Amino acid sequence: MDVVEQKFDVVIVGGGLVGATLALLLCQGQHSHGGSPLSIGLIEAGSFDTALIQLSPEDAQFDPRVVALTHASENLFKRIDVWPLVMSLRHCPYQSMSVWDSEGTGNIEFTAEEANVDHLGSIVENRLLVSALRHRIGEEPSIEVLENTAVSQLGPMTEDHETQAPVRLLGLDDGRVISGKVVVAADGALSAIRHMAAFNVREWSYNHTAIVTTVQTAQSHGGVARQAFMQEGPLAFLPLPSVNGQHYCSIVWSQEPERAEALMALSDEAFCQTITQAIENRLGQVMSVDRRFSIPLKQRHAVQYVKDRIALVGDAAHTIHPLAGQGVNLGLLDVAVLAEELLAAHTNGLEIGAEPILRRYQRRRMGHNLSMMSVMEGFKQLFSESAPPVRFLRNFGMSMLNQHPLIKRPIIMRAMGLEGDLPDSVQPL
């Protein structure tokens, strides 16, 4: 490689939701604890606009990609001063979740009151959350954004000639060479960094395709997130803010590929009729539907999250079925823990990219992520089973659980992300 043009303590590859959050967490932690700041390089393949999106009250164009943020994730965004920006745009808190078996009588309700909170979580459009994060990054001088470029070559580990500190070299497709004491891959499910560094990954198809879009409903969602489990796949209606008295939900409908293809081919009117029946008319007629998108679903999990001064986070480390909306929240917990470990090492004068530091991150996150992936796979298998004895036990179990608040409370706390080995950044202020 040619001469190194820029040197960073931390290089984050991917300026989306997870990568941008990590950059701000590293800055916020330094503001809180003092000491010399870490230099952060944030590489984004596209443009990186730090101007906050401006929404009018009449804007009913919703991003088809939404995230269902847990309480833990909301707390994290409050810590890095992003949540006030989100609230100034739009979001939709929900106070309860309604889950039922479309093949039987089983149902279960989770309410904020049972958890002694005012809401269970919030639905936020991806583009608005990313805009808020990037706006905040524009205010942080220790973050340098390298936009409209990508990593074309992952160079070897070497030593910085001035400090003798171990570093990792990266060649960018615009010809620049940069170095970092630690490189974080936040570049998504098809991570180029993961591939270049030859991380082993276990991967398999769910044999499902997710249809995502926004629908307008005749009746208000009432602050309830709804999920119907059908033999062919789950259907989620996630609440969105009302605009001009009109009611909207974001949907995620997981179907077997052939059925998904048929649903995508329907006219808008026929699709609205079909989905109204699928949700059992619980919000009245589905009045209209935005453009539909179909996404093949795969589960991936890296055998290890760290090696040779590289750490995988978010979808670069793991992807799961969207039936519980936990994918983004797991990625946010990844970067919260990684930031905590890197900042602790920096404060104590340790090498931030040293193997023991990165392996602490891996130990704290891998078990939790695998556990959540197993739970999601279990739910998928349970509700795809059509044998009458299994259906009876499934419906009986849901109904019995619904009658026992003391048993439901730990489930609610887990769904809100308020359990396990949690970093300080996701604790309530």
C-alpha cells in the first residue's frame, strides 16, 4: 500500500444507523469522562448529508423501512442527544402489543401499565433516525466523515512509524490509504469488511420473503402494535403517526416466496382487500397501500465477532427474522457495549484494539444475540406447525400466559431491552 494519508484511532465502516450511533457514543463517552479524545473516521459509500430533514405536518409520505425501538434503544439515543431531534420530526410510541394465533383462539396482550412505564417502545422511520444521527455527527469535531468512498482493500496489520502502535491499513476506492487502531464493520448484512477479513459465517434461508410497505386504515391503531401469526408466516401492523386525521401503519408480512410473489403481483385494491382479511378487519378496511417492497429473509451469524483489530457489529455480525423487530435493537446493543469497552480501555491507557479488549465485547454480546436468534427461530417453527395437538397446546399456552401478569412482566422487560448485561448508555437517565 502507498503512504498512509490519514490516521485514526477508530475507523467505522458504514455510516448508517448502527455505525453513526457508535461514532456518537464514542464522542459522548469522552465528553463525560474527559481525557484526550479519540479520533474517529466514519466511511460512508454514499453521500452524508448532515442537514436535518424538514417535515411539514401534512407530510404523509412514510419511509417503508421503520424500526421498532425498545426502551433501551430510546435511552441510548437520549444519551447522545439524538432523541430530541427524533421527537421534533415524528415518531409513534405504542402502549400495548396484541399478538394472536390466526389459526386458533390463542392471544396475548402486553401493556405498558403491566411494566409500569408509559409506553413499550416507539416506531421510527429509518430515514428520520439516520437524519437525526447525521445531524448530530455534523456537530462533533472529533468525527471525520469520509463520504462517497468505500474500502477497496483491507491491508495488513502494521505499526505506526511515529507511535509504534499496532494499526490496520485500509485502501479506499478513491486512492487514499488510512489506518486505524481498530476497524469496526458496520456495513450491513453483506459486509465487505467481513468478507475481506475472511470471517466465518453460518447462514441459512428462512424460506420466507418479507413484504414491507405503509398502509392507510379506516380506524386508528390506538397505540397498539399488532402481530398475527399464521401458518404461512407472521403479519405485523406497526403504528405510525396520524396525518390530517388519516390513520397509518407500517406492515411487515412474512410469506413463503411463491405466496409473496403472488401478493406482490396483486393490484393495490386487491392487496388492500387481502390484507384487510389477513388482519381480521381489526382496523377496519385497509384504504390504500404505498409501494410494496419484497426482501428475501436469511439468518446469518458470524462464528466470531472479532479478529486482528476488527470488530463486527449489527447486521455485519448477525441477522435475524424480523417477526419481533429486534434486529436493529440488537445492533444498537452491540455498539453500546463496544463503545463502553473501547472507552474504558482508552481511559485506562490500554490499546483499544488489543485482542482482550475486543474479546470482552464479543463475550458480552454473542450469548445474548444467539439467545434472541434461538427464541425467534422457536417462534417461527411453533407457529408454522399445523398439527392439531400442537395448535391446541399453542393456543392454550398463549391464553394461560395472558392471565398471569407476574409471568408476563419478565417477557415485557426482555422485549423492552431492559435485561441482561446492559451498558450504562442504555440505562434510564
